[in-house]
Amino acid sequence: MEIEPIVFNPRNPGLGLDFWVALGIACLAGIALWRINRRQRERKTAGSLQPVWSLLFFIVLLIGAGTSAFFCWMNTRTGPVVITSEYLQTPMGRTPWSEVQKIYLHTDQQRSLIDPALKTGEVTKVLVVEGKNGITHLLWEDQYDLAAILEAIEKARGEEVEEGGTPR
């Protein structure tokens, strides 16, 4: 059965507030580091805390820059999902339905640090599509409408997708 392509866009496209906060912190730390080092050169004497402040602002600069770079990279891994009767296409690549090995909905919950048998925290659902070609498509619940994507996959393939680790 032919279905026309169905496109699902991510809920949070683009760089979010986290990126801009991390970039702002990195810029402020860089300015503070530059001012501390400039002041040290002007005085020609090192204060007792100037090396400590320089080290602190350098570490904050590295953490802020690394965090903003991570969010930039993560943004490239989030994009539209296209489902047709022939293939599934995500930012991770295109996989024909004949090459799909497993499709399942994985539910994950963080375990307690004190007692690993206890599950605490937020429940996260991930739609996993494993291909025979080595490409694994992971679609997170907070980024995509998994119920609509599951419905479109079932319509395109004519099979139901089960929850848990029992893939079809």
C-alpha cells in the first residue's frame, strides 16, 4: 500500500536557551580572564589570589565553551523524520523497510544510586529502529511525538510495534 511521505519535525528545533546561557557564561569568563591578566601585566606584581582567579575563570571558560559546542553538535542530530511506504529517514540516515531488523519502544528510568533495584526519577521513552545496515535510529520522546510516529510506522509497514524489548 502506497502512502505519501509523512514528515515529523522536532518539537524543539534550533539552538535553545541552554546553548545561549552556556555561550554567555563562556564569554563572560573570557572577558574576566582577559581583564585579570591585563591588570596583572599593568601592575607588574602578582597578587596572591590572581593566579587562582585566572585558573577559575579559565576552567569556567572551558566548561561554558564545551557545553555550547555540545549543544551545537546535538542540534545537528535533531531534524525531520520522514516516513514513506519504502523507507524511514532521520538525521542519522535513510533505511529502507526491507533493511530494518528491529523496531521497538524502549522505556528507561534512572536507578537509585543507593539501591540499584529501586527506580527513581523521570521515565524516558525512546523509539529504536535498528537496521541491518548498521544504522540505529533513536527518536526521543522529548524531541518527537512518538505516538504519531509509531502510528505512521505501523501504517507504512502494516505491522504493530510492541513496547519494551520485544522488537518485531
